[in-house]
Amino acid sequence: MRGRLGFSRTAVLVFAALVSDLVAEDAGAMTESEAGARAVISETVDEVLAVLRDKSVPTEERIRSLEQIVYGRFDLYVMSRLVLARNWKRFSEEQKAEYVEEFKQYLTNSYGNRIERYEQQDVEIIGEREEPRGDVVIQTKIRGGEFEGALVDYRLRKQDAGWRVIDVVIEGISMVSNYRDQFKSIVSTGGPELLLEKLKEKNAAGMVLDETAAKSQPGNSVR
């Protein structure tokens, strides 16, 4: 039986990629947008590696540092809204604010306890492309470690503060779509109240989420 608030291999790979070395191939001719988005991924990896490699800092402190990096480079508000899709309108303004904060903590639980399992992986940028509406996808491949050869695409959107990640697609599985599938059934059953209740329960327990979550259909469903 798959957990209703489970966690998939997708998110494991997302953060495995995030905490890996970035080895760029010859970028070739890139647009200004592609170059800007690519730089964000490269800079993020450098910052994360600096935290992971400093074993003199207590684990909890490093987890907090990683949170700040992720919060600064990922647009978690946009991700949260994309996950809910049409159900976003069912939430009151107060519930939306509460949901975004709980979702951020929900993600933290998924990777925080994996900090000591860091391996010396590399991530090779293998391409970039512009998408409709101005989004840019940075395509990477993991080299070495548990996820050798895994394809990881980061989708970024230009915001006032710069390029921010709004979705990650692992081996054709969209992180946003994966969570959307999980949360949709909960909201359909018990409305926003039930989803918030479930998220709070998981977060209060500090749980690393179950990896038996239902997988979404392949592909990036961000709109």
C-alpha cells in the first residue's frame, strides 16, 4: 500500500543532484536566459558543497544552512502553488500562507536526514533549452554514486529576484506532478483542512517521508 503522504525516489534524486559537483561541458552558444539559469544551478551546487564538506560544523547547523540555500534558489511559493494547481483557489489566504510554510518543511524533512549520506558525485550539465513563457530548463546527468547516470532537469523561471527553480524532473518524473498527484486525492477527500492536517502531522514528527509514494506520469507538467 502506498502512503498518502509518501515520498518518491524523485525527491531523493533531486537533492542528490543538488549536493553534487557540477562539471560543465562546453556550453557552446547560449542565449542570455540560458546562461543566467545555468549560472544559478552552478552557484547553488558550489554553496551546497561548501556546507556538506565542512564536517567541523554540527549536522543540525549544516541542515539549517542547506535550507537557506534551497529557500534562496528555489521559488517554493510558485512550486507550492503549481502543486495544488486548481485546488489553490479552494484555500483561503490564511490557509495558503500556512500551506506554503508546511510544504517547505515537508521538503526539508525529505533531504535533511540524508546529509551524512553525501557521496562525491559529479553532475554534468548536458544541455539547456528555453521553454514557452520564458522558462529555461537546465539538463544534467549525475556521475558516480548511488544515482549514476540519472537524468535531472531543473526548470527555472525569471523572477524579480533573478532565476529560481520551480520544478525538477528526474528520469521523466516531475517533482511538481508527483506531489500534485498525492495532494489532489487528499484535498478531494477532506479539503484544504485535511491536507494541512496531514502535512502538520508529518512535520511535527520530523519524519523523512516514505519513498513508496505514487509516481506521477512522466514529463514536466508545469504550466
